[in-house]
Amino acid sequence: MKYNFILAASLLCLTSVGYGQVTTATIKQANLASSNPNSAELFEPIPNVVTPAKTWGNAPSDAIILFDGKNLDEWQSPKDQSAAKWTVAKDILTVDKTAGDIETKRKFGSFQLHIEWKIPADITGTGQARGNSGIFLSGKYEIQVLDTYNNDNKTYINGMAGSVYRESIPLVNPAKKAGEWNVYDIAYTDPEFNADGTVKEPARVTIFFNGVLVQNNVAIKGATSTTSAHKYTAHGPASIRLQAHGDKSAPISYRNIWIRE
């Protein structure tokens, strides 16, 4: 399914508004050709029904659960596709820097991703060496994870939490302090490529960070790199990768990870 996700304000609204029930008979009547004489109003296809979670942030009915605190069955090592070796305890997934990155076994194109992360309360270090990790969309395009609470940890602004790493600066900084959980809701559109491998449409991303818009349908420039300009290599559906960064600060944690295609 190919589309741009722009998450509306309703993503954050917990108020229910009732407009009455639409019956099957009503839907059938609305779809009659005689009900649409000017072809100005569309009556099909009717959107699929999705049951939202009772608690905001939890997975809706059509989500794929990538981590719910129980195990790492959905994850593997990118090196050799062996079992992921990060630590699972008390419903929390903690990075094991000695084990390297992990990635999803499943491959995805465009998607909506919900993921929660926490910097340890006793974090040390400065700049990029303070609670560093990353979420790689399509395994290539990094959304930065870092302790940048209150702008106290000085670093380059396109490398702070909420940035498309080394590309797009977050619109604002809503990061919570170390020891508290942060939430990313990411809407990602996979890039399209021409037959010769050149870019037809770049990847795009919208990010809500703790409920605040920080990236608004931003075009991604290419695969993340710290040594060269970001550029694209043609690809199809790919894994989501979580980074085990090599800095010396304490490892961060993740929880409640789900995705909708």
C-alpha cells in the first residue's frame, strides 16, 4: 500500500464524539448509482473498519506487534539473521551494545510506527556520547535517539532527538528528561525508484515526538552516513533496524513497538 501518512490532530485526541450508527442498509443505499448523479461525491471503496486501542499509544486492531515486553521473536541480528540478543526484562527491551544492532525479521514498505524509548536516569557523557541510539527506517534512514532534554546536552541540531540524522532539524524539542519514557509516532513513505535505479520519489517522514509534530512530511535525502553525502540505492521493502551505538554511556531501553502497513 503506497501513500503518504500525515497524522492528524485526532491521533492525540481522547474525546469520543458520536454521530449515530451507519447501518449496512444505509451504506448499500448510498452506493446506488442514482445516489451519486454528478459524480462529485465518492461512495466507494468504503474504508476498512479499524478498532482503536482503548488507551492512546497502544496498538489498534490492525497493527503488527513488534515488541510487547514478552520476547524478541520478531527481531534478529542484521549480521547473520541469528536471534536478537538484547535484554528483555520487566516488559522492557534494553540495548546490548556488545551484541550489535537488531532488525525486524519482517520487511516493510510504507508504514506507521509507534515506538517508545527511555534514556537511563543515571546517563553520563556529552554530545553524541549520551544515550545514543537510532531507528533506521528501511534499515537505511536514521531517526535519531539521544538525550537532548531541555537542550542541556549540546550537540549539532540535525543530530538531536527527533531529527532525521544529519539531515532535518526537528521543529521543536519536546524531549523528556532522562529516566522518563519518550514516544515517537512515525509515518513513513517508502521511496520509489525508476527502472534504472534513479529516484522517482524520495522517502518521506512525518514524526510526532511525545505528541508534538517535529518532522512534517520531510523528504529524506538518502541513506544515513557519517562519512559521505547521503544518497539513495534502489531497494524494496526492508527491515526496521534499531541501533546499538558504540558510545560509552549506559544503554537505552525500548518498549511498546508496533507497526501498521
